[in-house]
Amino acid sequence: MEKFTDKYKDFMFESLEDKFKDKLSDNESLKRGILLLLDNSVDDSDNLVNVQNFINSYIKDSEKVTLVGLIDDAEIFDFWNKYKSEIDEVLKNEGFFEKTPTENNIFSIYDFMIHGTKIAVQKVMQSLENDLFSEKNTQNQEENNF
């Protein structure tokens, strides 16, 4: 009976992507991909305070926070390859492509792409934090619960 209960619990809890897909503004596909990574990175991701704290920590210093799925360069490359159009759009809006790689102290195309992806993920985390935890969205969620 215990095994059945454990398997049933897996179906009861939605992923972060399922919970928040309706709250996402722009770059929806990229944000959904990051939510999947957050599910694997945040201890007890069902507790939204843990998710918010993780996102805030990542925004402050992404080098000190481990986002499972974006640890090594190969994983970052795979992530970029999957979401390249949205990542490139974020980087374009941030003016990343206006500087040459040498101005960014980068000397290979691969490193340029890795560095850019890290910047884009951090910027999208800021937008994601706003989508999920801003006062306006929190109030709308509370109104929908009544």
C-alpha cells in the first residue's frame, strides 16, 4: 500500500511549470524551461517561499547558486540550442550584441554563447520573479481563489 501512496503523491503535485504557465508574460517557452530547471534545483519546490528565495538568490549572484541543468558548459549549450531564439531576443534587448566579444573579455564563439546564455537566464529570472511574485499577480491569485 505504501508504494501506491508514494506513486499517487507524484501525480497529486503539479510541477512549477504546470502551476504557473498561465502567469507567464513574454518569453513563455524559455520561462517554462527555467521553471522545469527550478523544479529540480529547489528543495521542496511545493513551498513557494523556497522558490522565491532561490530565484532572488540567483538574481543577486548566479555564480553562487546551482541551477541543476545549467551547471557545465555542455548543459548550457544544450539549453541555448533549445531556446536560442528567445535567448537571443533577451540578449538583443539587453544590448549584449552591441559589444564585441573582446570587449566582454571573451575570445571564442562558444564562450560568447555560454556567457550570453548565463546573462539571459539571469535576466529572465528577474522577469519570472516579477511574473510569479509581484503584488499585482499575488492579488489576482488571491481574488481567483475566492
